[in-house]
Amino acid sequence: MSPPDPQRAREFAVEVVRRLREAGFDALWAGGCVRDRLLGLEPKDYDVATDAAPEQIRAVFGRRQTLAIGQAFGVITILGPRGAGPIEVATFRRDGGYSDGRHPDQVTFCNDREDALRRDFTINGMFFDPLEQRVVDYVGGQQDLQRRLVRAIGDPTARFAEDKLRMLRAVRFAATFQFTLDPGTLAAIQQHAGDIVVVSAERIGGEVRRMLVDPHRARAVELLATSGLLTVVFPELSVLVPPLLPASPGESPPALPPAAWQTTRAILRGLKTSAFSVALAALIREAFRGESGGVGDIEPLCRRLKLTVADRKEAEFLLRHETAIRAARSLPWPQLQRILIQDGAADLVSYGRAVAEVVDGHTTDIDEAAECLARPMGQLNPPPLITGNDLQRLGIPPGPDYRRILDAVRDAQLEQRIVAAPEALDLALRLSHNLSPSDE
């Protein structure tokens, strides 16, 4: 499904507010769309808050245009016209306890001020009236936007106790917008970072993904380390990350980070791609790559965070072939070609360049690999001259030698020592006759 058209989404969000107002209810834009608008950004979606109860919302828009999936929490989804996307309309509410660390045990409908006070961060706690073009701010969100500050509303410990994922969200917002974490908010995260493990792996993995695909991923990782969250989410990185940095002015500065940690941060800063697997490989590289270039088992990490099999395989591919791509000029062409024809080759070049620029500054081999990757596909990956069926027709008995013969013939083709099928068949016969008894 394609993302909503920004103009149509905005027009529909205005229309939702207008229809609720015409029906006698209060209604305002709420949350992230207000923040983004004040930052001069195009909101990705719109949320509306209202004093209308869920059934009243459905009565205004009709049951065919509404979904009641979140009705227990006072949320009704309004289906928009083509290209506008849906809009969630939530009744102003005050939340009860959060025994599961995610959902309120009960909700009580209230007014806009009380609704604002139960939200997570001041920059997300504002409302906007699109009809009168005015901001409604009970939490100091506008001031914190000007100060470029991420600050929890009220008591940060209470906010994080309600939904512990908010600790990761605080880091993500600070990194994405290049804001500072409020000292009190940061101190609360440091104190309760270990509690993040009660959040579902899917939600944690989703936040990690959003941080790593963002251009400010290095800042996010630094804040994760400073807050104590990084080594809880990625215990495998404990060997890299220095002790917690001080949260308050006046404390003694921390020791310089170890070289491996500096390298990790520098590689993340140098990435020129938004691919998640590339950023993941860069993040865990120093902890999983051995001195000889071998790669440790990253499957437990990926399984714990509920990452996809594709995510794991792509990251493994990058880590496993890093040494080769950084030595592309010294590789036999068939060996390099077999790497470059794989699906992740472009990401490998991007990843290898970021690593090379930090580790030794030598990118000539990466440039060579990039030039080879840009060749026409017919030159980069020409069709094989022969297959296993051809070996059968030659009378060569099926067995493990097939792979060695076909690989040798393919190498000769790629090195342009043979260019036609008859030459390939002749070479295959000679290779089969030259196999030693120990090979058979």
C-alpha cells in the first residue's frame, strides 16, 4: 500500500475536525503531527483528539467509514478517501494503572488538559486547532521545541513505568531531531534501563530498526549507550561500550571510549545508506568479527529481537564478505564476481566503504568493486556455458565432482579463457579424466 498523499491527508484531517465541531464536539489535532508541523516538517499521519465518546464519533462518521479496533481505549479509526489514509480519533482520556507496562488497565474520559498530561513527552503533548490555526499547549511543548529538548511530561519515572518502551522512544526522538535529552528524563532512563526487557521483542526491535535506518543512527547508538539501554538490548556489545556517561553537570568526565567503540560510532556516522542490515552489521561488527575475519553467530541476537531471517542473512553476508570486498583488487575475478552477483552486493560495497574509510582509509579496492558492480549484467554475470545436464550427456557419472567441474569451467569462462560451449565441454571432459583416485 502506498503512503498517503500529504496534501490529501492534511485536508482529510481538517475535514475530520470540522465535522466533529459541526456536530457540537471539541476536536483538535494531537501528538506527533503537531510537533512535526511546528518543526516545519510534513506530518506522516494525523491524529485527532476529541471530547466525543467512541460511539458518538461513529455516529458522526457512520459505521461503514469507521473501525472500532481501539474502542476499549477510546480510539476510533476513520477511513479516509483514496490517497488520504486513515485517521485515528481518540476521546480525551485519563489512564489508570499500567500493570503490563504498556496498556492502561482502564481509561476515564476527560478534557483536553488532562489528556495532555498523560502523554509521554512535552513535544508530543500539544494540540493544534486547524480551523483557528492555534496551538493548545498545557505542557510546555513549544518551549521545549525551541530549546531542542526531549522531556517527559511530569514525573519521568511514572511515564516510563506506564510504558517502558517510552525509554527507547525518548532516545529515538532525541537522535532523529538532534535534540538533547532532559537531564531528569535521562537519569530516569538510566535508573530503569533494565526494565526494558519486559517489553515485547517485536516492539523493541521495531524501535531499534527505526533508529538504525535514520541518518542520525550514530547519535541514537551513542544515546543508547549513555542511557544504559544499549547493553540491555544488545548484551553482546557489553565488551565495547564504556561505563555510563555522567547524566549531570559537575561529575567527572568519563574516560575515553575504547578503540572498538570509537570505530563502531565512526562507521555508523559514515554510512551513506538507509538499509537496516547495513547499519546492524556496522553496529555489531566489532563484537562479532574475529581477528582472522571470521564471523560469530548472530542468530541468537536476531532471534531475540525478532528480526527477520532476511535481516540476519543480509547482515551475515556483509560481515562475512567484508574482508574480501576490501581486498577486491587482489581477488581472482571469479571469486569477486561470485560475491558481486549476490543480492546484497550494493549494500556490501556501501558497508565496505564506510568500514574502510574508518579502519585504514584505503578505498581503492572498494572503488574497483563498485566499478565492477556497475558493469552490464551480461558482462558481470553471463549465462553459464554448460550445466549438469551437459555433464550427464558427456557420460560423466553424477557425484560430488560435478560441482568442482562446473566451478572450474565457470572460472575459465569468467576469466575469458573459454568463450563457447564446445570449449567448455572439452574442458569438462579433460577435468573429469584428470581427477585423482582420491578425488573420486
